[in-house]
Amino acid sequence: MINLLVMGDAHIPERAQEVPQPLKEKIEQLAPVDVVISPGDYTSEDVVEWMSSLGEKALMVTGNCDFGLPLPNRVTEELEDLKVVVDHGSGVHPRGDPDQLASIAEEEGADVIFTGHTHRPEFKEHREKLIVNPGSLTGVPSGGGTSPGPSFMYGTIDGREVWIKLYLLEGDELKTEEFEAEL
């Protein structure tokens, strides 16, 4: 079994100054993890360095706002008995379209796609692929609409089972919701 942190769309310092303190504290309590997954839009090297320091391994890609960061556009890797792909999703129109995200996973031969760009958390199965989006770490709006608030995900992959806990900051309250899938 591996544990992971999934975080994206921070947009620091362009749209937000920092990760909200309640989220940052929770993330640092959960760290270190086996794998950090991030679908991009850090916008600064400092955010990349902080995120990658939270795990033994980091699967991180660039977003459409990550100019000059030395990261790939897409990463595909085996985690336990699943193949996962990390792709920001900026080539998907309309944003977050499940058919196009499932097609990216199919292209890569992946069971799970970790994506971002919409700034809205999501965990759903579509065309036998699991689509996971951690939302925006700072809660800033995307070019396609609002964000429900700052969020990230913590979870595990055990064989072919995925368990994810969403942490979403609403006002001063850190709310959680859990999701599971067996692929």
C-alpha cells in the first residue's frame, strides 16, 4: 500500500500569496507520504520545491501557467497494481470534460488520471477510468469559473483499490469527504 498527497492549482504568487494555514498545517501533519501527485499550476519554483519535499517521490507536471518550470507536460507511472497518468488538463475543452480525460487515460494505458485546471475537486469513474482532481490548493478561481474553496486530497492505493479523503476549507472550517473505487 502506498499513501499519497494530491495537490494542484496553487497559483502562488500570481493569484494567491500562500496556502491557507489550516490546509498547510494538515498537509504537513500528513507528510511525509510515499508519493506527491500534482497536476500543475504552481507558478513558482518555491511551491514545486515545497510540494516535492512532502514525499519520497513526486509525480508533478506543468500547468498552463507554469512558464519556465522544468517539469514534463504529462507523467505516466505504475503505482501498486494501477497505472496512473498525471496531466493538467489544459488541452481539454470544455474544462474537465470526462470523455476527453478518459481518452487521455486510455492513450496512456492508465487506470487513473490525476488532473487539475478546473479548480474543482472531483473523484469519479467514467468509461472505466477513474478521474481525480484535487481542486485548487489556494481556492482561487480558474479561467472557467469559481472554486468551492481551498482543497487537497490525501489517500492510498492498495493493489487496485483507491481511497481518497478530500480536505476542503469552508470559511474557517476544514471539511472532509471520503471516496473509494476498486478498478
